Amino acid sequence: MTSPLHTIVLAASQLIQAEFADPHLDPLLISQRQQVDPGLLDTAFLHCRGRRCSDEIAITRASRLFKLLGDNPEHNPEHSARSCGFVGLHQASEAFQSQLGIELGTHLHTSQRALEDRLLRREDPRPERLILESV
């Protein structure tokens, strides 16, 4: 049987997954939509996930941006950050560091190098031709 706290977290998580790209999405808006007290929302997240609702939003956005930039490192990082709900690149960098434990610049550099390696592999599949550089 699912507890009321788990039900609140599940509904909030679904809302976060569906609307993470909205830069106005925050715990207050989620609590209003769910018609629960904002304190209860945070209590539910702390109890069920060990983090606050705002952290869940930041993790979702940072994870989406991680995948987006990893798959498409040639895309404009500022535009990509905004498409994931961040106000700008600075906010995205902070979320990357605090929620994922890596620097956004490092991820971008690594993703760009991986793209270059993939493109080079298409032209010449010999392993010794891979671009090797310390990150």
C-alpha cells in the first residue's frame, strides 16, 4: 500500500518530468497544483527521496541538460540550458556542480571531444587515429 507521502511525491515527480522546461516551475507552484501545503511537499520529498522538491527539479533539469549536451555538443549551451528550464548558463552550471558533481564546462569539453572522435572514426576506423588528450 502506498503512503500519502509517497503519493504526493509520485504526483509531484510526474509534474516535474512533464514540465521541467518551464523556468517558473518551483515547489510553490507544484504544491498549489497538488493542493498540498508547501511544507508537506518538502517533508514528503525528504522522507521518500532524502532531498527537497527544489533539488528534484534541479536534478531533473541538470540530467536532461547532461543528456542533451552529451548527445548534441555542437548545440548552443545557453540555448540548451534554457530549453531545460534554466534561466541561463550560470544557473545550469551551478546545478551541474551541486546536483551532478561535475562542472558544466568539463562535460561540454568531453562531449565535444567525443563528437570529434566519432566523426574521425567514420572517416578512418583505425583505433590509433582516435584523438587522445587529457581532459
